[in-house]
Amino acid sequence: MTRKKEQGIARHFAARARGLEASTIREICRLAGIPGLVSLAGGWPNPDAFPFDFTAEAIGRLMAERRGEALQYGMSEGLAALREWLAGWLGQKEGIATTPDGLVVVAGAQMGMELTCRTFVEKGDVCLVDLPTYFGGVGSLQFYGAELVGVPTDGEGTDVDAMAAILARLARRRRRVKLAYVQSIHHNPLGVNLSPARRRALMALAGKYDFLVMEDCPYRDLCYAGEPELPLKSMDGAGRVVYVKSFAKIFSPGIRMAAVVADPEAAGKMVVARQFVDCCPSNLSQFLLLEFCRSGAMERHIDEMRRFYARRRDRMLAALDAHFPPEVRWTRPTGGFFVFAHLPGGMDAAALFQEAMAEKVAFVPGRQFYIDGSGASTLRLSFAQAPEDKIDGAVEVLGRLIRKRMGSKRGS
């Protein structure tokens, strides 16, 4: 079959570029600038949570003490002092045994996932992803030509029994899985944690079928009940887990800082790969993060952020209990930014979105998180960005629209 003749510059696009499409979720998040809109869509941190005073003071000090280093090129793997500090902190706080040689500082978690896929994924490789899951990890896999296979989820995250059945079926067809993309803690969009039993089972499957795990963990520190779970990487004795740790939610996304923890040989290959992408991470951002960590400001800030976002989480859950019909099911997250809801009777979340936008309320229709086109009757709600006193009213609007679509009102 011949491809339709393209006009203009498009006729020169590489095949991998032709298939690129803008993220629907990011397009929805752009709507946040509409006057009067209450956005329950974006997974972006709330600007009120940013450490402005610390950052302003630290930049001033860096310009006085380290201006030559802070504004200069750096090493592709990241500052040695930062990698050493992070290796120790991850060992102490997250149970991850690593050395600075197994750690790469990157410009945000998305780059960490891109470098992981650039290093390991080839066209046609079979990779497992959750149904639903975060579009960023999926996009990186798709860009490098992975064949994606969806794994069902439930209230405990990835259904590992279903994963085992999928792996066995693929093995019978002589199809080897290269990698599984997993969010084990405060899943986006589900907001749930992978249970301890499932963690052990998943790692056992990775060993049995010899596949890698790309573990995306941007929300672990934002835990609102008890202590955060340990990541899968803490159980990794074979070097098959590539752990992507973001600092966007516990410092700020604007500094573009994350870390990838991997087998030292894999980390070294990523360092070489990124030399043809951005050469090196920002020295200024790294010095800021190092000061944030060393000074103890990060630990204090994490405690503040847990209280800050927990109030919003509680506000949203109370509003859902008050305003949503009982036929709607939703998760009750212990951390992160998101509640995931299932609408009754096959109700179309995309149509609900259009009605909600007419009343200046935004959310994300859930189909965007499913690689198989399912999820039409699901939606993701974020409590991170909306003003705390606007959450109840926004949820009330959604509840009223849902009841209207159901053709009945919630009983008293």
C-alpha cells in the first residue's frame, strides 16, 4: 500500500516523526488559562507549594560563590557530589543499594524514561504496560517502536496473575517480553499502590521470563498515610530494574531534575546516549538541588507537601462522597495527585467533559490512559492544582452532570 503523497516539509519527516501526536492530556492542561476555569485535570504541582524563598536565596549565593561552575557545562552523568549524596539518600530512605556509578542525573523523569527506552528498546520489542497507565512512559516506548501489550489493573495496581497469563501466552508464541513499564507507588492515574505480595510476584516473573522493569516513581514522597512503600528497585538483586526518580513534585518541575538508577553498565550506556541529546544536565539546577538536599530543606519541604496535598485530597474525597451518585466508583488514594473514577452504564466521559467545560470545570477523560482504546467511561481527577476552596464546587458540578446523564437523581 503506498503512502499518500505528503505536501510541504512533511514529505521529509522520518517515519518515527510521522506517527507523533500531541498528548491529549497536555492539550487539556493548556486550558487552565481560561478565565474562571477550575481545573481538576493537570497533574502539575501547585505553585503555592514551590520553595520560592529557598530558591531565591540559594541562587544568589551560588552566583556569589560558584558562578563559574553553576553557569558552565557539566559532566554528562551529573555532578559527582550530587550523585554521591543521592546514592546515600536512596539507600537510607528507599532501600536502594547503588553507587554513584549506577546513577545518572537527568533533566526530568521524562528524559529518564526516554534514555531507558533509547538504551534498551528496539523496534518490535514486546513491552508490557498497565491498563490504564501514564502516557509519558507509553510515548517513550512507542517512539522506539515497541509492541505494547496491556495488563489489567485493579485496586492493588497491576494484576500480576493476569500478567503471568499474558507472559505464558506470549512464551508459547515464542514472543519474548523485553520490558515492563510499572508505577508501583501512587500510580498515575489510579492513585493506588502495588501490594507487597504483587511486588514479590512481579519481580519473580521478571526473573522467570528475563525481562526488564522500568519503574516510574514521581509520587512516592507524597504519601498521606503512614510511611511510603519501598520501590521495586529495593528488591532488585539482578540489576533488571531501571528506577526513575523525579524531583518535580518535591522541589519544582522548573528545575528539571530527576535521577535514573540502573545497573552501572546500563547507566554508563545512558550517559553516552544522552551526550547526543542534551550533553549534560543543568549545573545550576544541580547545585540548587544539592543545596536543597544537603541543607535538610528537602526533608522539611516533603513534610510540608504531605500536609499541603493531603488537605486537598481529603477535600476532594469528601466532595465526591457528598456529590457523586453511588453508582460511580472511584479510588481513594493514599498519596500522589489523582483520583480515578468509573462512570456507570458505559457513560461517555468525553461527552461529560464537553458539558463540564461549558460550566468551567475540567478533568481528563480516562481513555487517554488506555493503549487499547478502552476506558471510555473512566475519568481522572487531580486535586493538586485547583484552589482548595474551589474543589467542592467543581465536584458538585460534575456530580450534577453525571446524575443528569443517568436520568435520575441521587436519593437523600
